[in-house]
Amino acid sequence: MLTLKLITEQTEKVIKGLEKKHFNGAQEAIEKVIATDKIRREAQTKLDQNLSESKKMAAQIGALMKAGNKDEAEAVKAQVAQLKEVNKALEAEMDAAQKSVIEQLCAIPNIPYDIVPEGVGAEDNVVVKTGGMETELPKDALPHWELAKKYDLIDFDLGVKITGAGFPVYKGKGARLQRALINFFLDEARKSGYTEIMPPTVVNQASGYGTGQLPDKEGQMYHCNLDDLYLIPTAEVPVTNIYRDVIIDEKDLPIKNCAYTQCFRREAGSYGKDVRGLNRLHEFSKVEIVRIDTPEHSEQSHQEMLAHVEGLLQKLELPYRILRLCGGDMSFTSSVCYDFEVYSEAQKRWLEVSSVSNFDTYQANRLKCRYRKAEDKKTELCHTLNGSALALPRIVAAIMENFQTPEGIRIPKCLVPYCGFEMLDEKPF
């Protein structure tokens, strides 16, 4: 969440940033936070004054009793008792205002960096780079859902039978391709200095609030009501929450973690041709990279993460492009975000496969994730960053569609050692 210091000292900048993200009622929301915090501060000031006065009165009572002025001492005692009741009311007012401020801040998104372009939606995102190999497909090229059926790689109907729409069953070489991609992505992350984490795939409410999925995306998360736990939408949630309520020594930054997990998203309201096959699922596999860093170094960390994801797509030989998201298309929590898309020649459309974001101090403030500076031992909020490296479904779709041949689907060279075969075809293992 945004810090009160930022809101009070740079109010206009915050309001303009929220308007850039198309957050309705930005000025009213910020003014309400400031007004509520003023109530808290005034109650705190009055309480501090009363406590100081009570301390002086306590000393007076002792002196009066020692001098034999019992009646005066009792009168002062009565005043102290009255102050205690007033203080109880002030403490309740202060606590209520503090709680209200936190609730209000949690409902306000992060503000974008200056480099984030203006815009309302995906059509306003800026393409900053394109790359990869051009694809030439046979005239009778098929979309991946047809290829999956032809070569018995993925069974969407069986997933509906077992669970419901959006829960595919991978079979045979299709399952082995999934496993190959997972291991490839994890190995590449390890080579880049990331420590592998194997976290839980369910989290408590505090973890959801820590990274900003709650309350913003509550309706998009699967909730286990009996235990009040949530299925994770991304490994970002449990991995980043490792550092909730933690103070890190500056010498230990940046922290670089990666994790493979299943991810679960309700995707309420999703329908139509854009969600066919693997395009949009309720459960899918993903490898995530997460960094915790200092404010001074986080921009460099972000660039390194972008280079890492681009390197994966280059090794997979897929045509890709990198987009800087506009204010209106960014997530609730990010300060700047770049999306990676791969081109599906069979579908004639771009498929998002990764988002790499810098959250500045927004998540760290919610998490109370700080670092101790080496120079003066003072503590400051960390910067948090994360990105998909990579999400599997659309990568699988792009490989199947872009590398299809009359003989079968060619496996990218970098995956052959992991798969143990060079083609997805009708032949058995």
C-alpha cells in the first residue's frame, strides 16, 4: 500500500498517478485518508498530553499526602480518574482511525512510474521490442486444441468430466512436454542465480493482503471457506510472503528466488473464442521469479529480470514482443510492468506469457518487509519485483502451433534433452 509519508508530502503526485491508472475518485480517496489520519494524530497528541498531565498529578498526589493535605490529594485523584476515562475514549478513537486508514490504503492501488504511458486498455500499451524467429506453417495449419486431439496430447473433455471447464488433462508426450518446460525454466533460473523454493499452494488471508491480491482480487481467487485459506493465483504470493515482517541486512540484497507451482484462477466472466483450449485456464503451471531489493538497485533488477525472460523465449525459438503497459492496463499493485507475448501463427494473435513488474515499496509496506542499511543501521522499506518465467499453457500452445509440420510438431532444440524426443507425433514413447 502507499505510505502515509508519500500521500501527505506528495499529495498531488499521488492523485495524478492514481488518475493515470484510471482509479475512480482518486482525489476523494486521498483526501479521506489524510482526514482520517488527522483524527488519529490529533487523538494521539491529546492522549500524550493527558498521559503527561496524569504523571504530574501522580507526583502531586504523593506530595499532598505527605504534607497531610488528604482532601486536596483526593480531589487530584478524582481528576486523574476522569483523565483515565478520557484516555480510554481517545485510545478507542485512535485505534478506530488507524484501522480505518489501513482499510482505506488497502483499497487504493499503487501509482505508476513516470515512464508508464497514458492509456485506458491493452490497445494503448507500447511495443518496446520484437524478436524471435518467423514462422512458416503448412496451409492446413491447426490451432493447438485440434493438434492436442490429433496427437492425443491434451484432453479437454476429460478435464471437464473430472473437474470442469478450464482444467485440462495432459497425456503422454503432452505431459512430458509440460515437465520438460518446468525443468528447463527452473534450470535456467538457477543458472541466473535464483534460489529454488517449493512453497505451499494455499495461503492464509494475511499472505493475500501482503502482496495485494486481497481485497482487490478476492473474487478471482478460490477460497477454502472452512479453513479460510486461498488457492494461490501465482507463486508470487507465498514466495514474497516469506519476507513478511522481516528485516533484511542490506548486504544480503538482492534476494533472488524462483518457484514452480500450480496456479488457480477463477477467471470469472471469461468466455468466447479467446479462452479456447489453453488460452485461459482455471488451473495451470508456472515458474515465477521474485526479487527483494533496495530502492537504488531495483530498476537494474527489473532490467535483469526482463533480460532473463527474453532469453527464455529466444532459446525456445518463439516469435515474441515486449510491451510496456499503459496506466489503465496495469495491475493494482505494480508501479511499472512489461508484458511478454508470443505470436500464435495458427490463431493469428498474440498470447501473453509473462508479466514482469516492479512494485516499488507498495507490497513491502503491506508486508512490513524492510532492510537495515549498512551505513547508518536505519531501516527502510524494500522494493519487491516478480515475473513469470514462464507460464506454461500459452507457451505450450505456441510451440504446438508454430512448430507444426506434416510429420508432427517439432520440439525446440533447448527442450529435446528434457523431453527425450524431438517430435510430438502419433508415435508412442
